[in-house]
Amino acid sequence: SFETYKGDITVELPARAGFDLDAQPGRKGDFGSDFGLAASAKGRWDDDEERSYRGPVNGGGPALRMETYKGILRIRQH
């Protein structure tokens, strides 16, 4: 679990890692991933609802929770 207000968070995982994603970049944050996400994106850029990305990646596994308000969330493969 990772959380920040204005900072950036980058998590590096093996390309075949399975995990259950719960990423919440908020209205003013950003999210990006090297993984082909089967996770669903909710919310829109232009509304008041906060965006979120949730769902299994590579078949699922341990929970990976990331949250920011104005920062950048990234998941990288290594």
C-alpha cells in the first residue's frame, strides 16, 4: 500500500507478476502502467468524480493499493 499527496510513486515489478490493483490517482493526479491492465477505469477527466483503476493484473494475486491527490502513480516492469 502506497499513499502520497503531491509526490510521485513508482513501483517496479517483474513482468509476470500477478496482483490485484487498486489505484486511485484522484482528480488532479496521473496514473500509468507498463502492464496490460484488465482493470476497469472509472470516472472521467472532466467531472467531479475521482478516477480509479481496479482489477486483477496477470491473473491477480496480492493487493497493490496506490493513492495520490496531485501526484503521479506508475507501475513499471523490470
